[in-house]
Amino acid sequence: MADKNKIKKEEEIQILNNFLNTTTGNNWCLTKKIVKKIEHESPDFLLKTQDNRTLGIEVTNFYVQHDHLDFSRILTRIGNKICQEIKKENNLSISIIIDKYDPRKNSLHLKDIFEASYNPGFSKLPPQKIFREKIKKFISNNINNIKEKYFIKQWIQIKNEYYQITVATSHSFSSEKYDCHVNNTGMVKFDPFDELQAYINKKNEKVEQYKTQCDECYLLIAVPSSRIGNYCSFTRKISNYKFKSSFNTIFLYSKDKNFSYILQS
């Protein structure tokens, strides 16, 4: 549990720093004359200003409801953990790509082909322990080739499903880090305002508690990347949409665009 909390806090720190480096975040920081950041709980951070005021900021991730979300998130987490273990055990930085074979695309039935086209991607998870063990075994059996900078790939079978595992010593093109990328797709939800409001509502319930620790309280909502199955996109309509909020201001930070918005309330 301690490791999980540590990872969560590290992610929150990265989100806050990324937000403050955007134009919106930087302007807010300068306007409020913020001079110090303090890690906290409820809210997640306390920011001290030049005139000795305390601003609280709560950080949360917004995941749109989607059938494919768990598939991408959980397999990405498993792959990232393996990358970290290989680095620790072998002092070797690797990236992993996970693909899943879709039998619908090569089916003789038009119904399957159309289904694959109009409902792409995967949602059914493999047994996680077996999946992890098979990837680890594949890497272990090929560790010398990986050290020699070879690009290796192999299909692994779990029950009646097939997964292609690719390992390289170069960073991932999608993140520019040594990590795991799951090749999955899904239909994008545009402007899921109702779902976003539901996230805000949960945080609204805690505002009075947060304000006991600060003079003003802000909410920073990060929209995680589509590369982990968060298939949503906001259009210009978000500039005019009014959300119900008890916070001084709500900021929305898009990881894919590295851009921040101020939500109307």
C-alpha cells in the first residue's frame, strides 16, 4: 500500500508540475505570486504565496467510462512493472509493446469484419498472473539478445488468445520513455461533460474539508493519455460550458496536448 501511495503522489507531483509549465498554469502561478509548494493530503498540495496566503490544490485524473479502459490500463501497468524489474535486475532499459491478435479481421464472415471495423480494440483481460509470467519468461530466455540491442518479438498464447510481445532497448515512440505501450483502440467520446461533472461533484463534497487547510481552494483535473485507453476528446465547446463547482477555479490539463483550460463555473 505504501508503494501504491508513493506512486500516486509522484504522479500528482508530475501533473502539477506539467500544469504549472503550461501558459495557463504559469500565468496563474505568477498572478498568485506562488513561492513554495508543499505536499499534503486533503487537498493534495498547499501552495504558499508571497503575501503569506495558503492556496490548496486538489489533483485528480479524469477517466472516461469505456469498455476498453481496464484492458489498456492494467496491461500497461503490468508491462511498466516488468520494465522497472528488468532495469533493477539487469541494469537494462527496455520498452515493451503489447499487441493482441484480432481473429475478426481475418474472418470469412462479413459480420465479424464489420464488427472489427466499427467496434475496434479489446476489453477482455487475460489472466494477469499468467500473462505476467509468460512475458517475464520470454524476456529471460532472450536477455542476451536484448543486451546485444536486438529487436525481439514473439507471440504468446493464453487459452485461445494470442498476444504479440515486442521488446527493444530504445524508448517508446509514444511516450519517449522506457516503458510499455499497449496497442489498443476504441471509439472516442467527444465532450463527455456529464461524466466530467460527476467527477467534479465528488470533489465538491470535500471542499469545506479542504478549506480548513487553506485560504482558497482549486481543483486540477488531468485527462490521461489515450495511449492507456482514455478515449475522450474535448472540443471548443468546453470554453462555453458551465460546470457546477464549489472551488475557486477548476483547471483541466490534457496530457496528450500538454495544454490547460480554465473551466467555466
